[in-house]
Amino acid sequence: MLNLSEKVAAYQLGLGIGYFKLPKVVEWVDLTILLLESSGIPYQLYEVSLSSNKKIDDVISLLNEITRGNHIDIASRVILGLLHKSFAKKTRNSSSDYLDL
């Protein structure tokens, strides 16, 4: 299970490469704020929660303040895993289309 900083790093990387859209990241942050105790919430998450109208680069900078550039290896593996699952799902769906012909 990933800790908060590792999850933030994954969303930071995913947002940076375009895998996640800004509304999805803000939605995740809102849910995370609801689930965590208030003492365990970095103030930057509150800033991201209010960032639906900010530039993506500004949100990435806020997320980077939490991760401080750490966990890039874990974030990369998470994103690669998500890409693999997405690709495998699309491949299965397109393969079944060909079987119906």
C-alpha cells in the first residue's frame, strides 16, 4: 500500500504527463482530505483542492512541495502499471470485436 507522499507523487507525475486531467486530481485530493485526520493533511492539499481554475504547472508545483521530488521511482511504476492495465483492457475489447466478425 502506498503512503500519502507516494500517492501524491503518482498523481503529480500522471498530471505532468497528461495521464490524469486536473479535475481528476482535484477530485482525488478532495476525497483524500475527507478521509484523513486534519492533523495529517499537508496544507498544500487544501491548496490543490481549490485549484480547479489554476494552471497545471501550478498544481504540479504544489504537489511537488509535498513530495519534494521523492518517490519518482514508485510513481513511475504506478503510472506504468495503470498504462498497462488501460492498454490490456483496450486490447481485450478490440480483440473481441474482431472475433464477432
